[in-house]
Amino acid sequence: MTGLRGEAAIVGIAELPAEKRQSAPPSFTLDQYARLAKMVIEDAGVDPAVVNGLSTHGIAESDMFAPATLSEYLGLPLNFGDRVDLGGATAAGMVWRAAAAVELGLCDAVLAVVPGSTEVPRSESKPARTLSWYGASSNNYGSPQAEYEIPYGNVGQNGPYAQVAQRYAHEFGYDAAALAKIAVDQRTNACAHPGAVFHGRPITVDDVLNSPVIADPIHMLETVMRVQGGSGVLIANADVARQGRHRPVWLKGFGEHIRFKTPTYADDLLTTPIARSAEQAFSMAGLQRSDIDLASVYDCYTITVLMTLEDAGFCGKGEGMTWLTDRDLTFRGDFPLNTAGGQLSYGQPGMAGGMHHVVDGARQVMGRAADAQVADCNTAFVNGTGGIMSEQVALILGGD
């Protein structure tokens, strides 16, 4: 199959510490772009002049012209500008698009930054923007979500993900303790990562199962913790990579699949788009699941992790709960998973939650995870999930 040649690498990473509350004074979206861009380029140790590509999700201060706005604000002339809109899969989608632009020779290095802040300067004379309806992403008249979802209450994330979990339970059974173990092992990882919002606060399976039920069968400690933060990476060609100060992390393969927006229109709630995107990524990279040293998997809920691992081919369909129970998911274990804590225990800084997983995988392959370093980590599987298991991107990252 056609695909990447593996000649574009992540050479710099940056991540703001997770904070439960916005700092004072608040950090606006453009402020965070500038701060993270500076951090990423300095981390890479390359001349800022080599950065001539930029990928963004969008800017709270501007509904249009996001790449041009950032080119102007950051002082970066661009040969490639991109805006990616894939929900939690946005960051992973940015990375493969950036790598493709680099391999095509469109640019030397692409900055891919996702701020966690959605704060914008407030006017005393003009009202703030209209809030979304209970987590609905499209409440404009005429949209299918406004017409057929919002009036009947099928909005947000908790309820639909619980529907997925209930369907899984109907088909395969449901071991709540096995799902809780995901959160427990990731909390152990967070306790080794100082930037995590739950650093130093371990939990047990009983803690998870005794926490309030948010939407049956999902408990509070099985859901993401929203935080303030942000993260980004720099993707560059081989010449720039050789000038950097860290081990390059090459993008070996990727896959992307989008099927629906809301689960009302899913062909099958139990077969997610990751099944196709992961297969494409592994085929492109020429690797097997057994070659993976680390998995950095989107974890808005524990059921998301379970179904992603199954559909990505790490275990059989319906076998995930037993498979998870038999494995140590910590950075010391036989299947290291979300070694910086994931969104469950590092925290989810808005759309930057997906970039957290990219940074986690890259940091491990670079050998920079300090106390949470996975031994001999050379290959990482990274995935991003948008919507209700609606749009998914898989990446295979590898060292030299």
C-alpha cells in the first residue's frame, strides 16, 4: 500500500502542567499558542527559521483564517497551513498530515500545537458566545443533531458512552473490576509524572467502584478530569532532525477512519473506526502488534480504552476484560499503557487531550520519561478518538 516513507520525525515536545483551575490572569488561546510554540521549538533545539509549516485545530479569537492568524501572531511565514477538526483525534490527525507535508517537501518543519484554553478577552458591552447545549457540538437550526438528537436528550458524552458500555455488557458480559483496573494502573503512572493533576494520589479498584455512578455502568473515576493545560510537537525532516538535541521519533505509519457523528447512526456500536485505522497504520509500518513497546490510547472513559485495544487487534473481540486483568498496564509492566497517566489521571485539557497521548508516546521513544520511563522503548502505538468512538486516527511511532 502507499503511505509514508518514515522520513518525518517528531523532534520536539512540550506540555503545560495540568491545572484544575485557570491561572490568573487567564491565559487566552493565542497566548497559549505563542507559549507552546516557543517551548516546542526550544525543546527541539533547532533554529526557529526552519519552521515553515503549522497545523491547528482553531482559535477561539477567530472563527476563520486560523493558520493565517497564527502565522501573523507567531511571526512564522508558512509554506503549509492546516486546520484539523476531528475532535479528540485532531492531534493524531495533525501529526500524520504534518509528516506527509514534510515528506512531500512542502516544508522543513511543522508546528502542531493544541492549546487547552478556550478563554478569550471579554467585552463588557458585548455578550459572550452562546454555550453549547449539554455537550452538543451543533445546536444550529437545520443540523441533524439539533433536529433529531437535542430534543430527545441524546447529547453530551456520558450518556452515549454508557450506551456503548451497556451494549458491550449485553454482548460479552461486563467485569467492572477489569475496567476499573485501567484507571488504577494509569493513576500509578500519573504518580510517577509530576505534571499530572493527580500526581501523588494513588487509587484502588475499590475506590473506582465505590465512586459515584455518572451514567450506568460508568463511575466517576472512570471518566476524564477536565483541566487547564495544552501541548504540542514539532515534526521535521531528516536534515532538521539530525540537528536536534533529542532522539528523533519517526512516524512509521498511520490510519484514519471516520464513520458517523453520533452513535444514533453507527452501523455497529461495538466495531469502532479504530479497527480500520489501526490495520492501515500497522500495514504501512510493516509491524505487528507484538512489536509495540508502549500504547498511548485515548481514554475519555475506561470503556474507550477497552474497545480501542480490542478493535486495534491487541486482543480478541470480547476478550479485553480478561486480557486487561492478566496484564500490568503500568510503565513497569508487560503492556505499558498511557504512561503519563492518560486523560483519566493526567487530565484532559480540552482538545489538547489528544495531543497528550502523542507527547506521551514521543517522550517515551525519546527516552525522556524520567521515573516513568519504559525500558528499551523503541516503538509506540498512539491513537486519538473523536466524538462517541466516531472518528479515529492511529499512529505508529518509532526510534532509529
